[in-house]
Amino acid sequence: MLLLTGPTDAGKTTLAFRLLAKLGEAYLLDLDPGQGALPGAFTLFHHREGALTPLRRYLLGALSPRGVEARAVVGALRLARLIPPGSPTVADTDGYLDPEFRLLQVEALRPAEVLVLGWEAFYEALSWRKDLRVRLVPPLPEARRKTAAQRRKNRQERLLAHFQGAQARLLPLEVDPEERDRLYGFLDGEGFFLGYGRLLAWTRGEGFFLTPVQGEVAQVVPTRLLLPIPALPG
């Protein structure tokens, strides 16, 4: 596994896709809950011939690991364990610059190499290690800085795409219904993330949700994510 780290807008995702294109068949571990494939979640993809197929997702329920670091480490590790041994893998992380968290992530994932884009302090914290290959490279010159508004727009578009084809369904609800303004996450029996739901109405012990999830749901949990935009279906 090659783990990419560095600040926001350093070009980590751009580099990840370049590497995947060279590898051909490989795995992508998307560990960016803010600007990744699905906001608030980690995703394990299989890459082949330029196409990405999502295999499993883990619900972080927040747009950053800040404040939920332990859950973020556990989620990354659970997804990494699904990768067949010896398979080429690129792990793309977010721009959370907490050295202690990144060190925990490295120890949990045990990558063969860590590529640090423009974060000298973290490189120095790892460069002395003999059991790990660590390289420091400058941010990609073509990396484009995004404004906070552009980031919100990107997240909204991904969430709207996620809700395409959503239907209403009744599910057990054991949480405070005052959390109605937040997205709910649906988990399967192994604790992996199936998708989001919007709470439309509730009664004692049950919630009426708008969701793209059609399979069996083992647990419904509130997240830290607010409803994306008023135009969300329902």
C-alpha cells in the first residue's frame, strides 16, 4: 500500500488517479470524508481499466477526522483488511494536519510506503524509520485551490447524486427525533455503510425515510452531516 498524506489542495487525489492509471488493476482506499467519493464516509474501490467499482463503505458521519479520530482509524483498518494480500493499493487521505492522528493511521494501515506532499513536519516525524519507506515531494504544481464555497458545492453534488432514485421506506428508529435536520446513516449487519437517509416523519420506534438504500438495514444512526440543500428530494 502507498499512503498519500499532505495538506488540503496539495494534489493527493490527482496523484492517486495517476498512480492507479499506471497500475491498471489495483485498489483505491478513499479516506477523505470531506472531498472524497461520498461525504462523511470512507470507500474501498476496485480499479480496473480506468473504472472504479465501490466495494464497501464505512460511515464516519463527519466531514473530518477531527474529534472522531479513533473511529477514523478503525474505519480505515476495517476497509484495508478487505484488500487481498499483496494487491497494489493507493490510500488517499484528507488534509487534516494532525501528526499524532497520521502516525496512528500509518501504524494501523502498515503501508509499504508513505508519500508526503508538502508537509515537512510529518516527513521529519517518519523519515528516521528504517522499517518504512517515506518520501517528501512538493505539492503538484497543477493542484487547484478550492474555496469553501466550492467544497460545499462539491459535497452537495455528490450527496444529490447519492440520492438519485431514492424511495421512501419505514425503518426502526431508536434515536431522538430532534435530529431530523441531519442525515441518517444505514449500516448492514457487519457495520459497513449502505447509504444515507432523510427522515421525513417518525412515530414511536419507527422512522419514515427517503433513501436510495434498498437492502436489509441492521442499524440506523444519526450523523453530523446536515441536510445538504433544501432541494433534496422529499
